[in-house]
Amino acid sequence: MSDHLIIFDTTLRDGEQSPGASMTRDEKLRIAKQLERLRVDVIEAGFAAASPGDFEAIRGIAETIRESTVCSLARVSEKDIRAAGEAIRPAAKRRIHTFIATSPIHMEKKLRMSPDQVVEAAIKGVRMAREYTDDIEFSAEDAIRSDIDFLVHIFGEVIKAGATTINVPDTVGYSVPGVLGERFKALITRTPGADRVVWSAHCHNDLGMAVANSLSAVLNGARQVECTINGLGERAGNASLEEIVMAVKVRQDIFQCDTRIDTTQIVSASRLVSQITGYPVQPNKAVVGANAFAHESGIHQDGVLKHRETYEIMRAEDVGWSANKIVLGKLSGRNAFKQRLTDLGIEFDSEQALNEAFGRFKTLADKKSEIFDEDLQALVSGDSIAEGDEHYKFLSLSQRSETGEKPQASVVFTVEGKEVAAHSEGNGPVDATVNAIESKVGSGSELLLFSVNAITTGTESQGEVTMRLSKAGRIVNGVGADPDIVVASAKAYLNALNKLESKVLRLNPQLV
């Protein structure tokens, strides 16, 4: 194998900073287990100093994950580093990722520190982190807008202090591939001790070039890429893990390195992250989008039928897509259902949760003649985002739409176990449904996003609806799936309201 390219996944930390994407401890643990199945080298599990809840989530991941390195982010302050060190202590392989800003605008306006003070703080932070582990990563926040002579100096000093990975982040997505590649080449050439560390790229997608910038860094000496599932992240997101991995795999003629990623787990990881965070994947998204391996053009279809490689540069099966439908129906037993979920990497914390999911499967099997893996993943998405006893629970819905008439909807749901019936009208059936629920709930929340995606092909497909609500500065995502889009919308809205009501701590490092 050529040089090893380390995949550093920060879905649970940087990806979580997307509005509404914050996760509970159990949700983080589910994703971490999938990342381990994906064979990610480093899992950045969170920001231990952000909150007691985030600390416990990182510790829980550290106690569970054995194959991947578990990492916590920390500023170069003693408080942050001590919290990170204690959180990752149970891990079989552990890393502390410490950082400080190095650009003139950040040092002057945010830190209010001189360059010499920044260097001193960085050295002190790295030395302190070494009390907990020998695997220390140092990041120069906003490195791309930093003076290169200053970067050479501070990187040389932290390497002497014991840093083993040097990260050069494009924090605001400002760079372009040619310029970023030249910066990596210059830093690796000029920094004292550069040959003793791994050089890493962390690129944001503000100009849509995070993946291209990351790959340019790899071509110029970087041997770690920091990325997220589905490119999730604050603002326009981060470099997409699946795109980085498959670019390196497919273009081995260009990249003199390879990853250890089990690419057949990519689609499963993508769907899990999408369902838990409520961030749907666009159909034309590379690698994991629903259309990534679809061919509409007759010319393309003819070519693929004659020889797949005429229009496909990678196999759908290689990233976890499957055209095979499962042979499960309303007569299938609980054990067969459970085994198929296990094959898909879906686990339940209790027999009750499994039984409830099996009940929903039976109901779905009565509505659909064919059940696909994607249907099963959507079926259990409610369990992946459940937070104990539901404050609101959907029971039934009826709606009436007629050309020239105002659509009407009647919704029956429970509030803390008590059945409630609501009726209202609206501009459309979904609007009428939401109005009916609000007439009884009166949440006062603002709907920021309404998104509908078909889970599989055909008119029998389940629809997956995402609704993003905002209230008092808090943003949450609700997800619902059903063959009836209006029913799916009601489920999604109630799911979002449950999150607003929930007392279960959702962990979000952006609140630091």
C-alpha cells in the first residue's frame, strides 16, 4: 500500500455546529460506532470543555470505541486541556487536539494577544496536553489568512514542545486549491522538524472548494484530512469524507496514498447522520446522493448497459448502495426483521424499542408491496432521535383537498399521554396539518425549513420530511417518514416539538 492518508472525522464536533444538528449523548455514540465500522482513523468526539454533557459523551465514546483514535478538541487553556484529557482517558487510543488563532485579525480583535503571547500559549498548551497522551494535534486557527513566517515559527515551536500532527485549517473557506497547495508545500519545506509530524488539512466550504482544497493539500504533502459525513458543518459545511475517500481511491494514478476506510459503509454512515441531524442529502450529492448512480439519458443508459465503466467511474456497491430489495413482508417474523437491521448496522438499546419498530414494520408492510433497505432505515429513524417518553405522539390524520376549496386537516395526537383532536384549514394540506397541531399546542415556534425527500423510487415510496423549528434562540430538526407525505409532515412537526420540550441535553460545542 502507498502512503497512508489518515481520515480524521469531525462530524461529532465540527459537523454538530450546524444549526439544529446538535446531538444527544446516545446519538453521538450511535454515530461513533458507525464511524468505527467505517474504519475512520480518528474520531473527534466533541469539545470536552463545552459542557458537562459533551464531556460525558466523549467519555462514553472513549469507553466504547476500541479501533479508532478518540479525540477531543481543546483551546490552549488549562481548563480546556484538563477537560479533554480526562474525557478521553478511557480510550484505547486517544488524542488531544488543541488550537489557537494565528491570523492578525483573530489575534488582534478576538484574542487581544500579541504574536509572542500566542506562541507562548501554544507551547504551554501542547506541553500540558502531553501529560495525558503522546498523540497531540496542534491547529493554527485561520491559518490560511495568517502570515506564513509566523506560521513557520509557531509550528516549529509546538513541534519542539511535542506536537505530532500539525493542522493547517482554512477556517473560513477563503482559499483556492492552487494557493492552498503552495502554502502546504512552503510550510513543509520551511518548518523545522516538519519531517517528524503528520501535516493535516481542515477546509471549510464557503466558496464550494473544501474538497478540492483538501485534495490539493494531499498532493502537496498533507497525510491527514479532516472531514465530515455528508460535508456537514457550520455555515456551508466541511470537506465531505465520502468525496475525499473516493477521490483518492478512484484516482490512484494521481494520489500517492490511500485510506483504510471500508467504503461499503459509506452510505450507511451518510443515512445515519442525515436521520439523526435532520439534514437531508441532496439527490445530486456526489457518492451518497440518490442520483449519484442514476442514468436518465438514453445515451448514458445504453453505454452503461454495454459496459458499466463508460459512464461510471466507481461501482455503486463499493460505497454501500444496493439494488437488492429485502424479502420481508407482513408475514415475516421478528427474528428475520432483527437480523436484517443488524446487517444494516442498526442496533436497539432495548427489547421494547425493537418491538415498537417491528410493529411499525408490520404496519408499513400492509401499505407497501416491496420493502427496501432504505425503508427500514427510515422506519427506525424515529428511534434514533427518540428522547425517552414522547411529550407529543402522532396517532392519526385525515385531510381534504379540493380544487377551489381551502384544504382542511384533522389530526389526532397525544399530549403527555392524553388524546387530543385538532382541526384547521390552510393554504395546503401540510399547512392545514401544522395549523391544526398548533391550534392545540401553541408552541410559538418559527418554521425555518420544510424539506421532502423520497426514500426509494416509485409512487409507493416513503416520503421523509424534515422540519426545522426555532424558538427562543434554540433550533431543532424533526424527521418523519411515511408513504403519505402529509402524515410524514405531521410526524416531523411533532418530532421537532418533542425536541423543544425535551429535557435531554443536546450537546453543542458552538455554545462555548
